[in-house]
Amino acid sequence: MTERIVLAYSGGLDTSVAIGWIGEATGAEVIAVAVDVGQGGESLETIRQRALGCGAVEAYVADASDEFANEYCMPTLKANGLYQGHYPLVSAISRPVIVKHLVKAAREFGATTVAHGCTGKGNDQVRFEVGIQTLGPDLKCIAPVRDLALTRDKAIAFAEEKGLPIETTKKNPYSIDQNVWGRAVETGYLEDIWNAPTKDIYDYTATPEFPPAPDEVIISFEAGIPVAIDGVKVTPLQAIKELNRRAGVQGVGRIDVVEDRLVGIKSREIYEAPGAMALMTAHKHLEDITVEREQARFKATVGQRWAELVYDGQWFSPLKRSLDAFIEDTQKYVSGDIRMTLHGGQAIVNGRRSETSLYDFNLATYDTGDTFDQSMARGFIELWGMSAKVASGRDIRVAGQ
């Protein structure tokens, strides 16, 4: 029986050429796997037909947009997952769901190997292969660009020689990855980190310098998940899409950062995540009134470690699973409404309300009716500073000897 290889297929030049390239290099049959994670663009059927036209023996296509929103974007929201304080893990959280479908397709079609289009320089090769090792430990992995010397110029020449049904003449200097949670742009002109991004880089967001009138939105949450926008019930996918539209037109969610890649190099990245950043801002402000102080402080540490694990391709790891359990417990009371204004590149919260709030007006007010007993403060301060006071006395005593 001929060996079969499952290929993560985007429909673009490189993965289209990889179908025939892998076949010639290995003698195996190639099954193309396309997964919709809300990236937009061509229909799955169009991508399926292109894969078959490029020589795939089978084409597995999956609409995973709701699955992605529910099972990957929402945990990221609950964790306030921002790698190095900036990046909302746009690409990092899409790889595990794609891996799931790659392994599922490998089982369905009897493949022994999984292929992906990543280079040897980036994070995604790790995310794909660690995920595949975890979910399908018997499966082998190959990367045509990294392992089979498939460069872009060779891809164009191969496509023209074979007459493949893909566009090979379009010149795009950037590497772009996108899904419903956001959009990532790198390489080309951006590799000089002094260069400011040009307007043509952006697609999900409008220029914030000339915004339309301010847009006030009320986002309702239940246990950390958005369930309504302006009183209209929404699914997680609908919430992200609606805020992509409304925050995007206001220029919210543009991120320009140099980050630390897992492979040890620093990389300049441009991200657009209008819906993700608007939701994260609202979610964090709701946590501020519903999560107890010490729990919130520790959660910030957990969220940072969670983001690092996910960025580093450890979505399916035991530690990530344990941190998920902690984060989920913190969301028990994160329910209520956040009012925010979207305008000029900013999402600014100006109102919050919750039946599970820890904010007590009578304790917080400075007006008549204040229930806070200020006489307790003197003794509290004395005890709170006791250890530092004793240590300071010791320093003075030793210095005088």
C-alpha cells in the first residue's frame, strides 16, 4: 500500500506546490487538510478543488470557526493571554485546533506522516510538531520548506512547470497569518525595526487618526465569556466578529512589537486584533470588580505563564491543563456588564456593573454614610510595617558597631 501523508493546506502557493513536491520527494500520496478558523477569503470548497487540482488524492476540509472561538479564543480571553504583555496569541492558539484536525484526518485516511509549511526559523514548526507528537505520537512529521528544500523561487518555478491552478506572479513581501482572533504580519520591509509600518500592511483596522464618531458598546459576560453585545445575545464567535467590525473601524487593536521567538531570536511583528483587544480590555475591567485581590494578583502571574506555554507550543501540556483549572475557577463570578467607548485607536472602559461585584459603595465612599472604620487603620499600619521597622533597627545597630 502506498504511504500517505497529510498536509496542512492553506490554499496558497507554498502549500499548493508542496502537494506535488512531497509526492516527488517521497513517493507518497498527499491528503490536503484545510481548516477554517475564521480567516476569511476563499471558500473551503474553492480551496478543496484547488488541492485536488494540484494533485492531492483527497481533500479534507473543516469549518472549525465556532470550535476555535469556543475552545481556544475563550480560554485565551479568560487568561487575559498576552505574550510579553502585548501579543494576544493570534497564531499560537490556532495551531492546536489545526493539529487536532490533522491528526483526525491522518486516522481517517490511514496516513503515517503529517506535513506542514513552516520554516525552520519560526515558532509554528514547534507548535505543529509538539501538538502532533502529543495527539498522535505514532505519526511522523515533515516540513517541505525546512526538510525538502522547497524555497519560494523553486515553488514558483515548480508551479509554472506543472501548470498548477494557482497564481504565482503576485509579489507580496510580507508573511501574513490571520484568523478571527486577529492578524499577524512579518518579514519584508518590517525586518528593519526602525521602519514604521505602511498603511498597506493593515486590513482588519482602519487608520485611527481619522476615526468616525465614538462608538459606545455594552458587553455582557457570564463566567468570563461574552454573551451579549448591547443587549443582543451572541455566541463567542459572533462577539469576536462584531467587535472586529466595530473596534476595527476605530483603529483599535494595532500592535507593533519585537518579541522573543521560541527558537532564540527576536522578531518584529505587526498584529491587528480589534475584537480580541476590545474583549480583553472589557474582561480585565470586569475581573477588577469581581475577583478577590490576592486571587487576582496570583492570576496575573498564572496568565503570564499560561501565555508563555501557549506561545511555546505547549497547548496540550500537563502544566497548561493545570493552569486552565485555576483560571476557570477564577471566572466563577466574572459576570456583568462593561460599557466602553471605541474611538481613535482606543477602547476605553467608562462603566461597569455586576451582581457579583466586590465593590462596596458604602465602604468606598468618602461621603456621609461611610461604613469603613478609619480608627482601625493606625494599628494595621503599625503591624504591617513591623518587620521592616525591626530590620531597619538591625541595620542601624550593625552599622554603628
